[in-house]
Amino acid sequence: MEQYEVIFLDDDKITVLDRQMVNEGEKVEYKGKTPTKEPTNMMTYTFSGWIGEERMEAVTERLILIAKYSAETVVNSKDEAAMLDASLENAENTNLNATIEAGQKVTEQQKALEKDSRTAEQIVNEVLENGKTEVGIEVNKDNVER
């Protein structure tokens, strides 16, 4: 009966957590300690399985399985909570400012159209007919760039 090597790696794809030889067609199970990952940047990690774990049921080739972790945000202090709140508030303000700017541009375009005394449909038709136009400038064949 043929045997295949099964290697369990941490998510760095370098650290070998377990190595086994498994008979063809047999199920493989991880025999080491539950993998762990150090917290980083207000994040903690929990082992959640193996990339490629669906092939563990019946081994038919050499396998390299890589640890998967789920990430969770952790706030340990009032300072970190304040930083997180400030970050969220900044994101909300950025979105609000972008919305206001977009609204101002639409308003400016509407005012330009009103000043021009042509409808948007007329301007579009002139663009289609002549190739180019600007709001606020009367279009005729002499001043149209081609």
C-alpha cells in the first residue's frame, strides 16, 4: 500500500507544526497542539482550521495543509478605545465631506445649466451633433473644436 506525506504548516508557510506518513485513502488528523498566533495591532487570532482540510478525509497524494486563523479586534484600554472611536469618527467625517463636495458639484452644474438657458437635453444633442461644447458657451460650427 502506498503512503503519502502530510505536512501541517503554520500560516507563515515555513513553520512545520506536524508531519505524518498516511496510507493511501486513509483519513489524516492533526496530532499537535492547537496552533496559535501572536496578537498584533489590536487584533487577536483564533485557529479556525486548515487550508485544504477537505482533502484530509481520504489522502490520495502528498498534502501540505496551512493553518487558518480568524481575526478579532481587541480594545484593551481607554486609550485604544479612544483611538478606535477617533478613527471611526474620522472615516464618518471623510464620507460626509465627500458627500457634501459631490452635492456642491451637482449644484454648481445645475446653476451653470440655468445660466446657460439651454436644457441638458439640448446640450447633449449639440454635443452629439457638433462633437464638443461647454456649459455657458453658445455653440456654433465656427467655435467648435474638432
